[in-house]
Amino acid sequence: MILDKKAKFRIAYVKANSNTVLSTTRSMDPYRLAIDYKYKVLDYYNKLLTHKPSFLLFVANPWFNTEMRDYSGFNEIFYRALSRRVFIELIKKTDDISLYYPELAGKGLRVCDIANLISGLIFIDDKSVMHTGNDQYKAYIYTNPNAKNRYLTKNDFDVLHWSPSAQQPDVIEDFMHDNY
């Protein structure tokens, strides 16, 4: 059982020639996971454009992302919470980026400088290996209200609704009224 950052273990020794059962449990909280992963998004700093909008795309595939099982809307809660942490919280962090990425020492970059370059995050839950039809994937688009290179809103994605047969993103969130 994990409490905060401490782990509790219980060990029991059984008698010889008897059956032994080992069981483990793990609980996941989407908000806690977002706190833990907020700097992970910055790992892709080298993919960002400095003078044009840049989106980072993350695909959760059941073959490679075994932790991301969308029970009770977990993924949507996590994706939104993670996006808010990057767009609203990290935008205020003036720490030198080299604290987190030593290879950037001496560049004069701060965490907020990198977070400012992220125009948005797109998350796709790829279910194509398990489903057919219109439920092969779920898409979530979150835009950064503090982006240095053109702030995009929900209206910028209206083109996605022009085709009646196309599958629409499940969420398009611009945090317009959530930026404080």
C-alpha cells in the first residue's frame, strides 16, 4: 500500500511444503499522475519550433502503454490535469531548465520558456487493435492559453466538424476561462 511517498511492505514466511500466495496492489490517481508527469512533457523540448505553433502528440497504445487503461474516464481526467499543469503551472516556473535537463546548461533557458513554446498537447487513445468501427480511437486536444506562438482556441478546430462522416475529437479544450 502506497501512502504519499512511503511504501509499506508486509512479509510473511510460510511453513515448508505449503502454498504461498504473493499479491500486490497499486492504486492510481489521475491528478497525482499529472503532478508526477508534468516535467515529462518537457522531454520533447527539442521537437518544438521557436517561431511557429508546436503541438506535441502522445499516443497511448494498449501494447505499449499498459498502465493507461481508461477506467471510469481516467485518461480524460489525466490528460486535462497534465495539460493544465504544463500550461498553467510550468508557465510560472522560472527555474533554469538545466536543473531538469543538464544538457541545456548555459543556454539561459527557463522552464517557462519551454512551456511557452508548447502550443498544445494532443492525446490519442489508440484502440484499433481491439475495436472496429468508430470507436478505434479517442482524441483529446488541449491548447495552451499562454503559448508564445499563437494561442489557438476551440474555434480554430471547427474544420474538424466539416465532414459528417469523420470521427470527431472527444475533447477540444482551450482553457480560455481556466487560466489563472
